[in-house]
Amino acid sequence: MIDVTVRDEVALITLARPDKLNALTSAMRADLAAAVREHGTRSRGIVVTGTGRAFSAGEDIHQAVGRSLVEEVESFHDMTRAVLETRVPVVAAVNGLAVGGAAEWALCFDARIGTPAAEYFFPENRIGLSISNAASQLLPRLVGGRALRLVLDSARTSADDALAAGLLDEIVPAETLVEAAIARVHRWTAPGTATTVHLALLRPSAAEVERAFQAETEAAKQVEASGIAQAGMAAFVNRSRG
């Protein structure tokens, strides 16, 4: 349910489950981490996008009900770890709605380019879940003091507001989104550029990110032990079936 092609020396990873808004199953998360690791050494850069009207609805809640929340969170952590291990630019081409774990995953990318239809949505607090993907470290890094409100309000953020906040770097027409993302990779990796060393210098350090992972795993244990996580996911599934 992900497609991987190489276009102009750039790996294009496409989330291809549009009937489910590209919600990420556990198998898809493992495939995404593997694809990023493979092309993080073989390609000039990586672009990730979605099909249909969503970038990704985040975790597939229908699949997650009854499963270990800690294991779910740690699989998202490995997706983020895979991106930060690369030494090539990784760009999100945000074609539509980016929710929860998928929106958080994009925080570790080197650029986020969206269309006017792009939206960010961090619903975990309202559902009784906890954030992941080192978002506790990466979201404040991007948006500063807005981070707490974005999480606690669990409200959608439009493309224009996301651009103003720092969640998006650029808004382009939908028909040129992928090309704009690939062009960004080409610009950053032109002959003679020192991009590889600057990625290593300017990305968050592995130690910082691993500390965030550890804290978020502990948070997942707390909401799981309290019962609010499973109750919230069950309520979400029941509403979606109604």
C-alpha cells in the first residue's frame, strides 16, 4: 500500500490507500521505514506524498484497537528514526489532510511543501492518545509556543495557517506539488553543495530525538494503563461506523 518509484534520481514514496485516506497500518509503517532506509543511501533525495484527498490520516485506528499502544508508538518512532538516519534531503509533498502520526512524521523532514488543500490535524489529545514521532521535541522546534495549543486544541490547521506557523515551507498548486518537491531536492543537492554535512549539523541530534522517543513511550504507557486510549479509539471506531 505504498508505491516507490525513482524520478530524476529522487525516490518518490507514495502512500497508496486513498479509500482509507492513506491511514497507516503497522505493515505500511514498517514498509515506509524500510523504503526510507533503502533510498536514503541510493537516491539523491526522497519525496513522500499521498494519493487522493489526504496525505495520510495517520494511524489506522480501526486496526489499532486492542493492540499494544506502546508497540504502535514505537513503530512510528522507527519511521522518524529512518528519516533522520539518511544523509539526503527528505521532503514531504503534503497533498491534503495530514493527521496524527503522519503529521508528526513530517515534522522530521527537511522541508514540507503543501497545496492549498493541505491541512494539519493533531487529534490525539481529544481521543485520549499521546503524541509520538519525537513530536514533543520537533513540533516546538518548528512552531515554538504554538505547539501546546496545536496539540491540546486538537483543531485542524489550514494550509495558510500552517505556512504562517512553520508547519509548511511553501504552498504550490496541486498539479505542480511533486515537481516542486523534486526541484527542492535537486536545488539542495546541486554539484558542489555541502548539503550532506549541513543535514548532519542542522537536523536534531540522535540523542535529543531518542530522549523524546523514550518520554513519548512512557506517555503511551500512561494513557494505555489509564484506559483512556483504548476507550477513545473504540469511541472513534464506533463513530466512524455510525
